[in-house]
Amino acid sequence: MLRASDAERARSDGRKGVILAFQNATHIGEDLDNIEFFHRLGVRIIQLTYNSRNLLGDGCTERVQTGLSQFGVDAVRRMNEVGVVVDTGHCSDPTTLDAVEASERPVMVTHAFCRSVSDHDRGKSDDVIRTVGESGGYFGVVTVPFFITDDPNPRLDHWLAHVDRAVGLAGVDHVGIGTDWGEELPKQLVDMLNEEMSRAGFGFREEHRVDWAATLEGYRSWRDWPNLTRALVDRGYTDDEVRGLLGLNFLRVFEAATS
């Protein structure tokens, strides 16, 4: 998918659409022209940082967190120019706020959660969520069990608590579902990911309680997506609000950031 209208076309044709995205900006190296290069290849979302610091700014698990570097500010402006979504899902709060200030287009937090509900480095502060909403951006709520709660039996109610909080801060038109978690993984893959995380330094530490084998009761794979819809309806959201949360809010901001 290169534009929001492609989603509706895929839906009417009974097909699935895929948006190419980077979950770190290290791919651009030290050359901002690479942003345009990747845009020509079809990339439409670039997350400024992963968990750790890079040339653009600080990630959410960095020991000392500051905002965007000058290179990061210039990168945001170039992404605006060519039509690439500025994603701050894994960025530190200062980096996210700097991105909102530097960007002339709405900024996305494609997949995160509310730190005021679950005190975890991967979450976003109330101030960040409110600012993203006020600036016309988008906040996607993850279904990752060990992020959204420290309860040993994570359920959809825990996810809904984050949705409700984000809606209260950003407004219902600026929140959606950013699962970041959608399939039960086979043991062999879980073991490989645990080994890779330890070796590669993903930026997660023991206190982040990462468990690749974890699942959320009521949502163990993308096949359970209808359960999210039912949960939102049962929570009292209107039909129009549910449609927005399920994807229309994302598409509206995606269009504004890429067209």
C-alpha cells in the first residue's frame, strides 16, 4: 500500500494490503537522500529509533533520554517532504515530543501503550499521548501481554484499560489498534529470538519482562481480531468510534502524512 485509498481498493477486491515500514532509522545511515530512495521503493513509515539511541535521537529504553539530534530534526523534515510517516513507537518521550514539534505533518505512535496504566519503559506518558492527539496524530495500542500489565494472567480487559486511557487523553479520533503481537510462536522460534535478543542487544533488559511465548487471553493470534471488535462494542464505544479504532483513524492520519 502506497496511499490510504489502496486499503479500500484492497478491501473491495477481497485482498490484503501491506505497508512497508522500518522499525528503526539506521537504514538511512548518514545520508538523508536515502529517505527518498526508500520512499521510491515503497517504504511509507519509518520509526525514528528503536529502543536504543541512534543518530536521530534516543529510544525508550536508553539509560539517559534526550530528544532529537539536529540530524533527527532534518530527517523528520525530509520525511515530511517526501511523504513518509514519522513513527515514534519506540522513541523516548523527549524524542517523540521533539518529533511532533519538528513535523509539519501529523506524527504516529504506531504501537505503544499508556505508561500511566502500566509502568513500563515501552509505554508513553500522558503528556506525550495528549500532545500527539492535539497535533492531529495517531496512537496505536498494543496487545503485547507483558507490556500492558504485570498480571500473570493478561486479558483483554487490560488492553481495554489502555484504549480507554488513550482515548481520554488523545481523543477517540486519534487512537487505534497497533497490536505489535499477533501469533503464537513455535518453541524453536521463541528460543531463537531469546538468543538473538541477548546477543544483538535489542535494548530490552531483564526488568522489561520480555517473553516471546506470552499470549493475551482472548487475543492469541490475528485470527482473534473479532474479539477486539466485540470488546470495544461491549465497552460502550459507538459504531462510528469502533470503525475509527479498528482502522479508519489510522488511514486518515496515514493519508495526511503521506499524500
